Amino acid sequence: MPVKMKLDKRGIDLHLVRCPLCDDGLETVDHSLIFCNHSLDLWNRVFGWWNLGQFSNLSMGEILRGNLPVSSSSFGKKIWEAVEWVCAYFIWKNRNNMVFHGKCWTTPVALNEIQIKSFGWISRREKRKKIDWFSWLSNPSIYLNM
Ligand SMILES: [Zn+2]
């Protein structure tokens, strides 16, 4: 990810290396995807949607390696991993909207986009097990142990 701190270390003069969303931290990968208030708020919404409680301070590596113990089944791990990647994708897309267009989504809009995109990705790739749209929105954690 070409965050400002990485570009700065490579000698690209950006003048400002602070987070474009919160202006409250240096733009690193961990800050952008996890620790930025905008990202934390979105991860908390995603965790709430999945009935997983409060999102805690985990490194991006743990999240993207799927090391969160949310499921014991391989299907459950796969769909949770897909949701994590879609969330990270939208966080980065939202950051780019701010950098290039000067605007960002509200968290409820971003969560809705994550629900739609992750359902689409999983439904198209998973042929053996069907995911119901209504239960995907209302109680997706039922799929964690399928
Ligand atoms: Zn930030």
C-alpha cells in the first residue's frame, strides 16, 4: 500500500505525511487500516454486524492472516477472511476518495457497501454452500460454523 510514510521513506516529498482522513496520526499501513478513528469505527461496525463484540487493537497482519479465532470451520474462516479483505479494501478506497476527491463515506454507508460487496464475492465463488441475503444482513455469524 502506498501510504504516505512509505512514499516519504522512498524520497518522494509529499510535504504532509499525516492521515488524510483524521489528520491525527502519521499515515502508516497500520494507522490507515486499523488505528485511524474512521477505520476503528468501521471495524467496530463490522464486528457488531457479526456479533463479535468490540474490535480490539490487533495488528493488520493478524487480521489479514485470518488469525482471529472467529470460526473453527474452513468455510467460516474463508467467509470471515473475505469480509476482512472487503473491509480493508473499502477503508483504502475511502482514503483514496478523500485524497483524490476531498470526500469520504459515512460509516453506515461504508458498512452497507461492505455487506453488498462481500455477499457478492462469496456468493459468486462459493458454489457448494448457499448464503441467504437476509441472513447475511441480519445474522451472518450463523455461517461461521457451517
Ligand atoms: Zn487517520
